[in-house]
Amino acid sequence: MNIHSLSVKELNNKLNKKEISCKEIVESFLSRIEKVEPKVKAFLYTNGDRARKKAEEVDKKISSGAKLKPLEGIPIAIKDNMCTEGMPTTCASKILSDFKPPYSADVINRIEATGMIIIGKTNMDEFAMGSSTENSAYGATRNPWDPERAPGGSSGGSAAAVAADEAPLALGSDTGGSIRQPASFCGVVGLKPTYGRVSRYGLIAFASSLDQIGPITREVYDSALLFQAIAGHDPKDSTSAGLSVPEITDFLKKDIKGLRLGIPREYFNPEMDSEVKNKISEAIKKLTDLGAVVKEISLPHTEYAVSVYYIIATAEASANLARYDGVRYGSRANKAENLFQMYSLTRGEGFGTEVKRRIMLGTYALSAGYYDAYYLKAQKVRTLIKNDFDEAFKACDAIITPTAPTPAFKLGEKSTNPLEMYLSDIFTISVNLAGIPGISIPCGFSKGNLPIGLQILGRPFDEGTILQIAYNFEQATGYHLRKTNI
Ligand code: GLN
């Protein structure tokens, strides 16, 4: 029996029945990491000693006769843009290479309060800017389904770690698709909650009006559990919603008979990748077989989403990244002869090409004379995109689309053409602009055995319904059971 291949439910069962110890679970994942990391490179840091210590505490609890809750003692991998007290938090950037935060993010406190065990920090595109994890200052992560290919990004390390059984659970962050697109490329489940549902306190900011943390897991059930553990109001984040979170696993007990699913015309066009198109059509057929009612809808402002996103996200990034000046934050360049030179050398040496490109784009969009033409205009179109969804949700309970236009692309295939890379986010970006929740689940494989993802979008704060649809689909198809050969 490979402990690292067991589902979270099985791990919890076996722990409670004392068939395995938490120490064995942690050791199994640590040795799995050691074995496959040379090929996958999903982790920037592993937390072995501390994880072993936590496991001992859990084992003591079991031997005292206590029953463990579903996620207690389960290892979890954390994207390296979430602050973990006393552990490195680099954002995959050289500028934060020595940063050890003095406090933990709200999600980390909740993870620890639930009893999960942090097994390590995962690779990502620097400051979460990218769709392939190739923008990491520490080298690219590889897709466990085909190491020549990208795992997607920017949460590529988290998605690859889960797909390769290096961790049963992970956290990612999603500003324009960074949980859902890597989940799609790696054949796992990625949930982006509603904006405001999960605290951003301690998440290193990229674009503050878009960023959300969410679960990356092997199964929908685990996604629901992990979502429940991290969601809820946090007074330390001014954009955190003051709403209570319903019992999410209750949604998984319901079927989907009579649910109305919208299929947006604008997401399907004749030039679409034929394998993606076929798998999405099959998935829609399956959902109809399960009793859902499908109707065509229109989201007319979809075509502006990529342009609007790359103005708003870069504008916010240029402001957020101003703090890395070698004084307040970040490693400092030591050859400078005066203050100005210190700033420019620090930032010149510390940031990678894509981050610099975004800072320049964003600064331009915000500068006097261009602000109205770009930033303000983009904000107005953002409202139109949000209105499209509000209108659509009057007639349907959820929306079905592909997650990404293609299965995983090759490493290097798009990294020299930023525009082409930006276009790979075409189906995920408007969701962040509108602030609504979305999930990506596996819906089949290409002829080359690469996973394809189905995206399900919901009304604000209705994560329950999209998890319900995802769970019914997953249980009826079983694509989540296929494993990589890594
Ligand atoms: N790929 C998008 C970008 O490069 C989205 C990134 C994200 O969601 N963090 O900005």
C-alpha cells in the first residue's frame, strides 16, 4: 500500500482506526517528494522537521483516544506567496530570497487550527505573474503528466505537487486563473472562491482587487473540506465579507436534477482546440444525463476581458510592488553609491523580466494623461463584464466553460511571446474581474494523455452549488482516479 496515494478520506479513516500513524503519513509524503522532485520540481522548501514534530502531536492525540476531524493530521503544500511565520516565503522572486515573515497569513492560522500539517512551500511564477511557472526565479516546475510540458501557472507548483501525489492537498492563489488553469493542466481540482470569501491577510499582494486564495486537491470532496477550513470573515482584511459560510459538504449530498446550466456562446468558437471542444461537449452531455438543464447564454463583453485585466492587474501590481525597495522589504543591492542608485539596482537585480514588464505597463496605465484613457476606462468595462454575469445568473444557476483553450503546452513554447501567454487565460480572467467563484475539474484526457479541465462558475458566495455540480460530475465519470506515471 502506498500511503501517499490514499485519498484524504481513507487517510482519515486509517488514522482513526489506528491502522496507520500520522508519522507514517508524513514520512510517506516526504519520501515521495524526495523521489519525484528531481523530475517535477514543485517545491521551493520542504518542512520536514516541523512536519514530523506535528505528526507526533497528532499521534499522541490518537493514542489518548481522541477521534480526529477529517483534515487533522493531513499534509498540505502551500504556494510560496502566503506568509508562513519562520519559514521562507519568497514569492519565487530573488528580491525575497531571504524573507522569513514575522507572522502567518490568516489562511495559515486556520490551516494550523484545523490540524493540517504544512509539508512545504511550492513553486510559482514570480509574484504570481504568469501562466506556466516558468517565471520563477528558481527554475520551472514540470507537469507530472509530461515533464516536457508546463504545469500551468502561476500556482503550478501546488497543482503539480498534488497531481504527483507529493501532497494530498495544496493552497494556490488566483488573480486571473492561477488556481484553475494549473488544475486543468495537471488533472486536479482547483477552486477559486468568491472575492472576499477567503482572507487575503498575509497573501503577498499582486492585484488586490482580484487576488483570492483557494484549494487545489485531488477530489471535489477534499476541495469542499479545505474550502470550509479557510473561508470566513477576517477583520484583518478590509475586503473580507462578513458572511457566514454554509455547511459545504451538505451540498455534495444533493443531485443536480433541474439545475439550470448556462453555456456562454462567446466561449465556443470554430477555431477552438478540437480535443478541448469534444471533451467539453461530452461533459455537457453528461451533465444533462444527470438531470441538469442546459441553455445557451451570452456574455457579450467577454472579448474585452484580457485587455481590461492586463490594465487593472498591472496597475495594481505596480503600486503593490513599490514596497520592494531594499529598505522596507527585499534584499538590497550592495554596490550602490547613493540612495537612488540603491533603489534602482535593488529592483533591477531583484525582479525578473515579466515582473518588470508588468510594473512598467501598470505605471504607464496609471500615469497622468493616460489614467482616464486606460485605467478608468478599464474599470468601466470591468463593470460591464460583471453586469454580464449578473444578467446570466438571472436565468441559470451555474455557467459551464472550458478552463483553458488547450491542454498543457510545452515548456518554452510561449515564454518568448508574452501576448500569447496572456491569451491562454482567456476563459479564466473575467471570473476574477467579476469576483465570482469558479472551479476547474478534470473532464477527460487528450490523445496524448494530457488532462483537460471543465470550468464551472457560480453566483457570488455560492461555492456550494458549483461544488455540488462538480461532485456529481466527478462521481459519475471518475477522471480524478487516473494517476500520472511520474
Ligand atoms: N496568468 C495570469 C497572469 O499572468 C493570472 C495570474 C494569476 O492568477 N495569479 O497575470
